[in-house]
Amino acid sequence: MKEFLIYFFGQGETEEFANFTLAHFLPILVGIGVILLIYRFRDSLHACRFESKLRYLLAFALIFSEMSYYWRLVGIPALGPNPIDHLPITVCGWAVVFCSYMVIGKSQTLFDISYFWLLAGSIFALITPTVITFTGPTRFRYYQFWLEHLLGYVAIFYMIFVHKMRPTFKSLLKSYGSLIVLAVIAYFANRMLGPGANYLFMAKPEDTPSVLDILPPNFALRLLVMVAVITALFLLAYLPWYLKDRKAKKAESQVDKEVSYSK
């Protein structure tokens, strides 16, 4: 039993996970399926007597998925908590924490930040989950990773479909400003901790293949490209709501014209 636990909570020395395989796509498909179910039963969920308890359960799952990452490091001596690699300076980690408080308190501010952080930042982790290269489906880290990242999306779309929350352009600016603050913290952490620290992937390309390999190694160019890409993704995440508002405004204007003509 002890050997199994050490194996299950540990990590391998060879690559156990490959991008664009069943082990990659299946968790994403499950997450999409859950979101579609939330959309399908959104009215029933909103009217459910236990709706608040469902949100508390989701918040607990979010916090558990995030904290279990650190519990695993402490509990397995071979892994050992390394302050260089495991400080809480990540978009995904903070988005999960924000989402947990968001679903409990139905906080619009935390929704604003989490919506853009997840759809414009955390999305890279889903495309190429490089951090689990050495932990496949037989390891705890594999399931912890997917729970942590996908539950954030579930929480966001739960609040959109069930509680009618939505971002605005002001939300975009608020979230972008918060990301800049986190980036400044990450920059100084990388400088202070030296080689090995690579928070927000600002210092260097990752050791394992990822979508971020296209970024130049030069810091100034790397930062410039990252700012351009993140800005574009923030705007892309807001685009559906902009188009929806524009369509509604156009329809309202058409109704006003018809009313004026009828007079």
C-alpha cells in the first residue's frame, strides 16, 4: 500500500503524458459536457432549493483542487516543497481561488477578474499542459491538474448561465490591471529567486514542449509578444458580449424607429 501511495502521489522520470491524445482530450470533453448540462438545466438550477449548497460544494471542490497540489508536495518527501518552483504566483491558481469566493458570494468583481484570466490566460494550460508531462492518468497530479483548471471554467459558466453574470469593457480593464500587478510580482520573484524561477513563463521557455515555445528567449521581445497575445485574447474573450450588446442596441433602435413611424 505504501508503495502504491508513493507511486500514485509521485511523478515519473520519463514522459507519461503526451499532448493531443485521449488522456489530453477526454478531461476537456468532460468539462465541456458539464458546462453544456449547466446550460441545459440553468433554470432548474436557479430555482433549486439547494442551489446555494451546490455553489458551496463547487467552492469546496475548487479550493480542494488547488490546495491538494501543495499538500501533495508536503506529504511526499521525494518531491519536497521547493520555494523556487511552487510559490502561489500563477494565473491559474489565483483564478481558482477567486472563483471559489465568487460562487459563494456571487461577487461581480471576482467574476470580472476570473473570466478574463481563465479565457485569456489559463487557456494555454489546456492547449499544452506541459506541467503534467511526467504524470499520466495513473498519477494523482494528472487528476488534480484537470480538476483545478476545468472547475474554474465550470464556475465561470455556472455564474453566466444560472446567475446571469456577464463581463463589461470595464471588467476587461479591471482584469487586465490585476494581471499587470501579478506580472510585476512574478517579474521580481523571478529576478530574486534566480535560475529555476519562471513564474508566468516570463523568464524562459519551458523545458517540455508547449505552445509557449514560440516565444523568443530574449526577455524584452518575450514580454512584448506576451503582452500583444494576452491583449488580443482579452479582447477576443470580450467580443461575444460586445457583439451581443451591439445586436441588442440595433434591435432597440429599430423598435424605436417603428414606434416613431406609427405615431
